[in-house]
Amino acid sequence: MRKLMVTLLLSGLAMAASANVEEKFKASCTFCHSTGAAGAPKVGDKAAWAPRLEKGMETLLKNSKSGIGGMPPMGMCNTCTDEDFKALIEYMSK
């Protein structure tokens, strides 16, 4: 019974985290990453994300925070933490 409760709790936390990432994406990333505006790699476009992912998460995080190409610093998410950016990158690149 205890194992079931822990599993349900962790499942609920994962769903909440997933919803939070999706909300942040819709509030700040969707403008460019849904359409490819300004050269942004589209959500789920594995071919466009592959060369970026090869650079590593730390480089992607740095670029998200400082801006790159047509992407402004903080990518229109001024409240995002490093963990938020990492979750958003993972969300968009899969």
C-alpha cells in the first residue's frame, strides 16, 4: 500500500511538472518555436534540434539566458530559472 501511495504521489508530481513546463512554453516559447520564426527550431523537429543538442545542455542553457541569433536574452521568459530552461529545452527537443 505504501509503495502504491509513493508511486501515485510521484506520478502526480511528474504531471504537475509537465503541466508547468507546458504553461511556460505557451507563455513564452510558443511564439517562435511553434512556427520556426526567426530561425527557431520547431518543437519536436529532431533534425533541427540535433546539432543544438550536440553542443550540450550547458551551451543551450547559456544561449537561452544570453540570447542567440533571433532569440532575445531569456527567450521571453524573464522569470525562468536554469531548471525551467533545461525542462523547456527537453520539452521542445523531444
